[in-house]
Amino acid sequence: MAEEEPPHQYSRAELETRAEQLAPCIEENREEVSKWYADGICTKVHGDVLTNIQSWVSRPTSKLLWVEATALRSIISSTAFGISQMLTDAGIPCISFFPKRRSRRGLSSLLYSIITQLIKMAPDDFEADVSFEEEDFAKLDGTVESAERALEMIRELLTVAPTKVFFVIDRIELCELRESRRYVRLLIEILREQARKTVVKGLFTTAGETRIMLSLFGKGVEAKGMTRRLSRRMQPGFVDLSSLSLADARPSNKC
């Protein structure tokens, strides 16, 4: 009977260096979205939407939330950015991604960005069952075929991530091309799998309905009543996004 291979030993610093080669493959709209937010685009959301987001933030256990919007892209993305920025400013572990446009690079950009951010959250030194050698990162070449390896890395990095981590993935439908839908589904399933072990909070925004989100959330308990449309017009019932309370979002200091 073959002996099991011992786990690999890694440091966060060496993986950060290796992950630098992923940067050219990550196409993101974060800078433009941050400008929309700074310009005050969608600093207010409908009270019903904020109530559901507040419940998602405050709930002590894992929860994945899908917000389906029909507003302009700047409003949808600015709202998602505002939430992720508030979490980050409060020192709460938060992974975020803002796709630039629908393209073949959307999937790899999403996965590689998550890998890069998870590495920054990893302990100084840790063991891993998955290989994170230089050649493994070289295989992440921006192709759809590299998604399997990227998802393996994400699954493993989640095991050494903080015990409570938030994900804010904006406009995930832009990553859903025919050849990439399977991997978008697998990513969400990996988050759900980890959510049974540690606290994982995932917020996904889309412009309208998507096949994957309907199949994953449409019948799920956590999805009932969670689809809310954001209106472009500032109507009665809107509240300022800054009223979102993060008091219950911080990781517990208990051992």
C-alpha cells in the first residue's frame, strides 16, 4: 500500500511572490467602480434590500445571498463596492471582485483574483495538501482549461483562511460564458462546502436573472425572498448605505 505524501509546507510570503505572475491575467473594474462610489453613485438603497443585506451581515452562521438588480451597472456595482469597502475598512476579512466586461477572461480573472486575495489572508506559515509550487502557478495561464487547477487552489486556501470571511462578487453573470458556466457553478459549490466548516458569507450581484444563479439559489432555503431589484430613481423608502451595521460581522475573539 502506497504511503500518503506528507503535506506541503508553505509561507504566505513565498506564495505572494509566486502569485504575482497572475496579475497580467486579472482584468477587473475595481478602479472605475471605486470612482463611482466616491462620486456618490448609489449611496442609498431601498430599505428592503438593506434589510436583507443587514441580515446577511449580522447572521452568526454562513449565508450566501444573491441580489438581482435591474438598475444601471454603475448603481449595482457601486453598491457592491460600498459594502465591500465598509467591511474592509472595519478590518473584516473580505474578498471582492468587480468584472470589467463579459469576456473569455472573466472566469480566469475571477478565480485568480480570489486566489491572490486568499493568499494575502493566509497564515505566515501553513501546510497544504495541494501543491502551490512555481510550476503550478505557471499553469494558470488565463485559459478556461486552467480553471480546474485554480479551483483546487481556492478550495485548499479556504481551509487556512480566517474562520469568518466575506465574499462580495459583483456582476457574476459577466463570467458566465457557455464554456465557463460549469466552473462558476463549481466555485459557488466550493464556497457552500467550506460554509459547512467555517463561516463564509457570500454576496453575489447580477443584472437580471441568470441560469446558474436560478438553479443554485432559486430552490435553496437561503435564497427565498432574497432577490431584490435596485431602482435607479430615488423613491421613498430608500436609506443610506452607511446605516449598515457591522457590529455582528466581526470575527469572534473566542477560542
